[in-house]
Amino acid sequence: MTLFLMALGMLLTTVVLLGIAGFLVFAERRVLGLLQNRHGPNRLGPFGIGQALADALKLMSKENFVPAFADSVLYRAAPVLVAFSALASFAVVPLDRGFSWAGNWDIGLLFILAMSSLNAYGVFLGGWASGSKFALLGAVRAVAQLVSYELPLGLALLAVVLLSGSLSLNGIVQAQWVPYIVLQPVGFVIFLIAGVAETHRLPFDLPEAESELVAGFNTEYGGMRFGYFFLGEYLGLTLIAVLTAALYLGGWHGPWLPGWIWMLIKTFAVIFGFFWLRASLPRPRYDQLMLLGWKVLLPLSLFNLLCTASTAALWRLG
Amino acid sequence: MSAYRSFVQLGLGLWTTLRQIGRGASTISYPEEALKLPPRWRGRPALTRDPDGDERCVACQLCSAVCPTRCIELQAGEREDERRYPVSFRINFSRCIYCGFCEEACPTLAIQLLDEFAFSTEHHQDFIYEKEALLIDGTGKHPHYNFYRHAGVALHDKDKGQGSNESPPVNGRSNLP
């Protein structure tokens, strides 16, 4: 019975997360419209909220097409891998005190990093298996970008782990007597930049880069397979936002309101920030992106880790 | 130093986009909201009538001749009161480019480009508009102009020189020095 309830709960979680991802697609278009002096989708339902449903229906009604020149097994596997890795990461994210699937897991943060690497595999395989030049170029970019931004991301997270003494997300949030953005301002900025690059969203959407590479790694995809990539991208965006809220903005801590509402408010504020970034910034050149990753963010995150570690050591001694 | 400056630039850029929130949209929801067309908008050509309600067109063929896509076709006829009129008048709107040359060429201000621009059909044949569809009841952009009251031509109810802004014809022989 418990097993059945658990399975039902997991299904429900997945459906809710997919719903949130679909809603975010719509919300992003509305927010971009707001920031760019235009309307955005406003046809279906109040404020056009049915747009997400219409998009989903359209994608589902398309033919499941596999190009003749594609590696059909990998071509089919890649979108599932992307969506799966993004969904699985949410298992360790706590929404409130004791309100998560595996928030107390000792290696929660490590699991999230592992899943984001798996996500990179999904993107790369998608581009590789498509057998098209544009998709391959997008995939090459995706791998180079994700590899070079995973390092600063991990190092910034390491400083958080050093402060809280825990790798589980519950432990980290509980250890925050003050939001870590106060103690780790540099780490926060590094995490945010690397997070945007991890989810390959604008301004770091070079793997997709529709003005140069058609649609980058998902050029040859259509229908619901493309939909999986799309959902994976927006789930990744939600994941980075919820991680930012949990690791740097104090998680569920906050006055008056219940914890999970605080968590949602913080998450959606960060998501709005991502939309805002997309509306404001142009896409950098590829070499500029790599330069920022290896020559600026990596030394900076190492320095940040060093400072945090030495301060913590001095604290303990003194 | 340059890193500091780029952060300032980044902040300025973000602030510029955030400021747009209060401004509202500069685009309009087209089918519900009407477009504000400029006064000289060139839409679908129509045949107008003069203030007395008679059709203005005198079937001079100038619009048909000037049309760069050759989309106007008409046949001339004469009424019992000696006024010329088009027996048939056809415009093929799947060829019309809305250049307005016909309007410029028209000596009687009959053909005028009005502000209708959104019309569609399923077949090309349905884009050939006949005279009944082209002739409108109003005077278009020139509410007071009546060609026959200005032009120096004789008509059944008026002689030469009896129009408005017109002096009687001069007798050439009496004018000699």
C-alpha cells in the first residue's frame, strides 16, 4: 500500500513539475513581452494561460519522425535522458522542512551535479546522433560549455558545503542562520552565471544559438522529442532557481509565511531574474564564453574557496 | 577597472529593460483593436460618386493605361444625357500592387485608394472585382468635387462656361487689337 502511494506521489510530482515547466514556457513569453513593450501570447484563456496547453497539444500531435541519416537508438534516447536527468534531480530538493523525496540524502548535492553531467550527455548525444552539421556544432559547443562551467559551479558549491558542513540539501538549508548570499556573495554570482551556462539559456545559449546554428543540437528534432528537450531545459532552469533559493537565499527560512511559500517565492524571483537576463543581454561570442569560464570564473571560484576555507579554519582556531 | 565598468554597463542594461514594464505594449492586438492608418494610406481602390450621386468615372482608360500590373480593365459607354460612363469595370486584386498610380492618373477623382486593406478569398478568381463591388455610394476623400461642374465641356443641362470657377468663352474675333 505504501509502495503504491509512493508511486502515486512520484507520478504526481512528475506531473506537477512538467506542468510548472509548461507554465514557465508561457510565463517566459509573457515576461519577455512585458520587458520588450509587446503583448506576448494572450489568446487562449485568461492572460493567454492556455498557451502552454496549446503548445503541448501541438507538439504531441506531430509525427514522431526519425531522420534517415540519424543514429536511431541514440536519437531516441537523448531527449529522454535530458528530461529524466532534470526530473530526477528534483528528488533531493526540499520544498519545506522534511517535505521532499530524498532531501536528507547524504550526497544530495553530489547527485545533482552528477545528474547535470548526465544532462550534458543527453544534449551531446542528441546533437551527435542527429547526423547533421548544425546539430553536431551545437553539441560540440554544449559539451565544451558544460565542462568548463561545471568546474566553477562545483567549486562555488564546495564553499557552501564548507560553510554548512553537509552535502544534503536539508542539512545545508538548516545550517543557514543567515542566507549564504551574505557570506558568499562572490560564490553566489559565480553559481548564478555558471547555472545559466549549465542550463544553456540566453545569454549563454550557444549550443542552440538559433541565429547561427538553426537550432543547434535539436535542429533535427520535432514533435514530442523536441518537447522533451524543451521541458528538460525549463526543468533545468527551475532546478537552478530552486537550488539558488535553497543554497544561497535561505531556503524555507522566512518570517510569517509557511516555509514552502517562501521557497516558491524565492524560486520564482530567481526565475524572473533569468527571464530578465534573457530580455537584456546579447549572446557572447563562443571564445568569449570559454574565456570567461576558464580565465575568470575558475580562478575566482578557487580564490573564493580558498578564502572561505582559511576564514573557517581561523574561526575554528580563534 | 574594465571589469568594474562592464558590471556597471550590465546593471544599466538590466535597468533599461526593467524600466519598460510600466510602459505598456507599443504593439496592438490587431483584429480586436483597429489600426490607426495614416491619412494617405493606400488600400483597396474604389470608384466614388460625385456629390450629386452620379458616378464620377468617365471611362477615359487612363487608370488602365498607367497601371503597372495591367490589372484594371474597363469598357466605355455613353449615357443618354451625353455623360460617358464605364459599362464594365474590373480590377484584378491578385495582381494589384496598391501603387496608387490609377488614383494619380484619374482626371475626375473617380478611382481612389481607400483604407480597406485586409480582404481575402479562397480562389484567385474571386479577387477579380466587378463594377458593382467597386462602386461605392460616397465621395471618398474629395467630398465636394464634381468634374462636370468644373470642366469646360458642354452637357445637356449646361453650356460651355457655365461651370463653377469658369468664365464664359471668349470670342476670339472680338478680342483682336
